[in-house]
Amino acid sequence: MYAALLKHEARLQARPLLSFLGIALAVFAGGLAAMLLRVPLLAEFGNVAAIIVCLLLAVGVPAHLLHRYYTSMYGREGYLTHVIPAKHTALYAAKFTWAAGVWAASLLLTLALAYGIAVAQTITAGGTASDTWAALATALANANQTALALGIAWIAVGLLTYVAQFGWVVTFGMEDRFRSLGLGGPVVVWFVSYLVMQVVTFAAMVLIPVGVTPDFSELVFASFLGELPKAFANEDPSFIPLGWLPVILVALPVYVIWTLHSLKKHTSLR
């Protein structure tokens, strides 16, 4: 059933996503072409257009996925979705997998397009495409590999957490207890959860005595409380707190479990 539901998601969303992607790539290609013509005003306009396409991809795809989750679960398609003879776990798993996969693909595409902009800018300035690649290879080689690996892992975990959070916000915000708020339910839930997460994350950073030196070479087992005056004075602290990491790692399963419970016990179609 999970595979069938995943294919169903693909059938419903492939056409609008491909249409959006086709238009975005056409505008992007036009922007790059304008840059490579090296006409000052036209090249600047093309550069701005290409950058806007990258921003729209980064924002538009998750916005579309969020809208589709709401529409298919609680909007005009909600009744059709919930009459499918599938467990709530399979239904959620299919939507989670599709959203995470599409969002990750859009981020990789955005990075590729950003690299294309960098190549066009180098060529416009009189360089070559190989110069851009050489500069990127040098930057990656000189970067702290531990920090780079942790950064990639953080992005991956963060993406999954955001997918789970958005699903929870809509699911919990559409429960019967928020019926009087309409679409305001998810908005209120998101706002309150955002404030709570900020407070909890800050408290964890201060209270959990774990950190790492700026060069990522050594763990530091000390409270970040003593470093706060430096941070507020725009000075570099002696170590980077890692208390936020357990919060993210715990938040992901909490969002998933809470969403599944809400789907099973409190689904309310309007």
C-alpha cells in the first residue's frame, strides 16, 4: 500500500511541479544567456533574473508541498484521501517520503543553478568555466572537513525535521479543537511552536555543557552561560555550543509520533 500511495502522490503532483520547473528553467536559461552577452545593463538584469529563479525554487517547492499536504488531507480532497483503505502510518509515510525527496531534489537543483550563475559571472568577467570549478575545488579542499561533514548532516537532518514539523503543524492545527479558527489553526500552532522551539533551543545551548572548539578539533564540556557576555558583545566565543543538537534530534521523532497520533485519533475534516 505504501508504494501505491507514493505513486499516487507522484501522479497528482508531477504535472504542476514539472510545469513550475519548466518555466523556472526557461527563465534561468534566459538570464544566463543575457549575462553571457556581456551587455552591461542586460547582463545585470539576467543575473538578477537567475538569482530570483533560485530563490523561487528554494521557497516555492516547499510552499507547494505544504499546500498539497493541506489540500489532500483537509481540503477539498480530504474525504477522498481518508476513504482510501490504508493505515494512517502508510498514508503519512508516503507523504513524508515524497515531500522529503522532492524538497531535497529542489535544494540540489538550486545548488546546481547557483553554480551555473557563478560560472556565468566568471565568464562575464573574462574568465572561464574551469576557473570557477578550480576555485570551488580549492575552497572545498581548504575547508575544515569535519565542519563540512557536520554541515551536510545538519542540513539533511534539518530538512527531515522541517518536513515533519510542517506536517505536524497542519495536522495538529486542523484538529477539531481548532475548528473555530479555520486555517488560522495551523498558523497559530506554527507561531506558538516556533516560539517554544526558540526558547527550548536557547535553554539547551546554555544548560547542556557540550560544545566544540571553533576549528572543530576538540569537544568542550562546559556551560555556554559564561560565553554569553562575549556573544552579546559581538566577540568570538571560545567554543561553539552543541546543546541545540539534541533538541533537533528529539524534535524529529516527536513531530512524527505526534502527527501519527493526531491522524489516528483526532482527524477533523471541515
